[in-house]
Amino acid sequence: MNRIKKLIAVALSAATVASVGVIGGSVTAGASGTGAGLAEYALNAYYEGWSYEWGGSSPGAVDCSGLIWSYCGGDRMDMLNDAQSNGMDWGYVSDGVPRVHGLGLSRPGHVGVYIEDGMEVDARGDEYDMCYQAIGDGGWNNWDCWFKLTAVTYPTTGWETFNGNSYYYENGEYLVDTSRTIDGTTYYFDSKGHSSKSPSNSSSGSSDSDSSNTGGSARPDNDSQASTASNPTSWSKGSSGEEVTKIQTRLAELGFYNGPIDGEFGEATDAAFRAFQEAAGLTVDGVAGTDREILYSENAPHAKVEATEEPTQPEETKPAEEEPTQPEETKPVEEEPTEEPTEEPTEPENIVLAQNGDFSDFVATIQGKLSELGYFGLEPTGLFGDYTEEAVSNFQLANVIDVTGNVDTVTYEKLYSEDAVASALPPVTEEAAEEAQDETPEVQDADDSPETGSAQTEEGSAQLPTTGSDFAATASQSVAKANEVTEKALEKSSGIVPNAKTADVKRTANIWLWLVIVAAILGIAAFVLLKRSKKQTRYQRYLAKKKKMSAKAQLNTRW
């Protein structure tokens, strides 16, 4: 009997603990850590190439909040609200981020870790995994708030070590661009806060806020993190350094990349590396890890080059052969082949990044940017549907891009460029589409007009010409309108500088388009004129007949 009572008591205790966790509305853990430790932990996760897994909180596979929770524990569901409720320091990123390692960063539905010098790390999604990028560098990095985590200890005054460098904190922030004499030794701190020398007294390596606490068991020691951070094994969008420069150089040699060799793994480098992976039959993820072995090998694939322009180049050397008396004319023939390999291989393949039917966070980002430019009036959902396709098509049309409705690399780069053209029309919404259908005017048939042959004269209705000269004037005005439209289209296209063969083809196409428009307008004018003439003839016959009947009626009355 006593044994049964003990079992019941244990069960009730377990149920009580579980109910407290449920009622609390958050998942907590008892671990803790330091700000510098969290920053090193997140940076190490990036260099080790951890994958994104929704709901994951174990080293190697985490989501955005799982990255932080796997190191220090604390609140798992709403870290910003937890920090505010517990009186922790917080503020808006637009007002500046304090010089503190390991701060939390927040935006709706997403969190990240502040490293230092304007850089952050976050587990972004299945398509990106771990990202290391500057704050405000487009899209996902437009953070709203910074905050101090309740499960992390931050120093106020004293020495702190991060990523192999020594920092000195005063009033809760590490010093930059200054010097301090501490315990009789003068230290200089650069723009990033790095001390010119390590602290002479080992006891001064901890701050008055117990920043030496190592925190959660998942965090590796500083030495292993520094070693891993200095030797990354993979590079992706947001990375930088000598290896990125090497990757860009090799991609340019293979014809996939034509951007600047600056050591920054940006949008253009990401698109070029994805094109290489697709050409090599590799997994297209934009991550330069073991794929670099194929990239640097002799069997690496080259970008596809259009061969239609090659036969036209040798023909240009014929005039030099017809005049043998001028030996200097052979120099241009030697210069031309040197220009060919620098132009043709540098055109990267235009890859479709998103299209109708896709569903991802990347699509939601595109929808948000389209909404910002005034092309998309719905709430971003991540689903690439008909409204998104129409908004992309309108953006491409306004920015003189091939209208496909798909988000390719050219459209994506233009979308996030400084000279992207905003919409001059209302954005695409469900209500706007329905109103456009309801407000479509009904066209009245010409046969329903009064028998006088003229158009309606009621207020708000346009009058049609009734004589041949009026129709001729209307036709000439329509032709003038067509000329204006054609000239504007040619002015727009003049901004694009194609090669000679493509320019001839487009010029011929524009002439034919203009002729078709003029012929159509003249045809419509002739048709309306002919129909109006027939109607007037019928009306004249009617008047003659009526007049004749009236004369006969007068004779009858006399008789």
C-alpha cells in the first residue's frame, strides 16, 4: 500500500512539473554562458557549416533560436519578450548596436547573434543554413531590435577574450580607438577593440560580471574555436577572404563570373557558383565546400558560349588581305583574337531562382521587396502564385528586362539594385483585379445608334466623325499617335547597346512592328468609314422614299 502511495506521489510531482512548463508558454533550460562565448559559439557553427533544421537545437543541426538555446539555454520561444520582461537592456538597431559581444538580434519570426564590428551570425533557412553577414546587408539582415539574453552574462568592466583577441570593457562596452593604463601597463585598442598586447596579469582576464563562466556544455573551448574560425571548411554567400578571391578567379576563368575580384561572396558570386554546380552535375546549394576540388581540377566544366557570333569574326579580316601594300593592317587581325576570350566566356548563365508554384522563405523575401517598390499589394506568404508572377512581370517590364514572370539572376540583381524602378501603377492585389473587371466599359454596337448616323450626344459619350474628311483626320491622328509610341519604344531600346548583328535584327523588327500598327489603324479607320457610308446611303434612300410617299399622299388629298 505504501509503495502504491509513493508511485502516485511521484506521478503527481511529474505532472505538476509538466503543467508548469506548459502554462509558462516557453521552453527553458538551466544552462548559462557569456556574451563572448555565445559569439564564438555562433561563429564556430558558421565555419563548421552547420545545417538548418526547423525545431533543431543540437550542435550541427539547429534553427534560429535553437542556435542560441543549444549554447546557453534560457527562453526558447520568445527571447526578446523574455529579455524585456526581465529588465534586460534592449534597443532598436536603427539607433546603433552597443559594442558588446553575443547580443541577441530580433526581427519578426527570426533571431540572430551579434558578433562584433557590425557582423552577425544566424541560422537562416533550408536554402542558406548558417550565414555570417553584415547587419543591414539586404533582406534578412534588416534587424529591428538588439537585446541582452537573460541566460547570458555580459561584462561591465574588465578584460574579455574573444576569438584569440583581448578586449577591455568599460561601462558595459569594449573600448575602441583609444588607450588605457591598467595595472601600470599601457594598452592601445584599435577600431575593432583589439588590444595591442595581452593582459600582463592573468587574474585581470575576467570582468566584474563573471564573464569567465563557460556556460553550456555544447560550447567548445576558446582554443578549439579560434583554430576552427581561422580555418573554415566551406564558403557561401556572406563569406569573404583570400579563398573567396581564389574562387572568383577560377569562376571567371571558366566563364561563369564576370564581376569584380574583391574577395566578397555576394549575389553575383553566389549565382556564378550555382551555375558552375549545375554545369558540373553537383547539388546546387551555393556552398563552396568539397565542390572546390572539381572547381580547381582540369576537368572542371566551362560556361556555355554561343557559337553564332564566331563565324562572323574571321570575315572581318578580309579587307586587310585585299590590300597587301599596307603591311601595318595586319595588326588589327592580331588584336581581335585577344578580345574574344575576354568577352564571350564572361557572360554567366541567367538562372531561374524562383517561379510559379515555389514555396519558400526566399519567395517571401522577393514578395516583400516587390511590395516595397509598389508592385505587390498582398501580404508576403512565401507562395509564388499568379499574383506574384504578375508583379514580377510588371517589374521586369518597367525595368527593361525580358518579361518571363520568373525571378532569375538578372531580375534578382536589378530588384535589389539602387536604380530599381518603382511602380507607377497601383500594386497587384486581389481587390484591384476584381475592380478592373467590374469597371470594364461596355462597347455599344454602331448599329444601335440613332438613325441620323451620328454618335450619341449625351453627356459623357464621345462623338464619332460623320464625314469622310473627319474620318481621314481621325486616321491621321491615330497614325501620329502610333509614330509617337514607336519613337518612345525606340528611345527606350536605345539605352541597350547590343552587338551589330542583334541591333540590325531588332531595328528590322521595330520597322515591321510600326508598319503592322499603322496598317491596323488604317484598316480600322477604313472599316468604320465604309460602314458609316453605307449607313448614310440607306438613310438617304429612306428620306427619298419618305418624300415620294409624302407627294403621293398630297395628290390623294387633292382628289
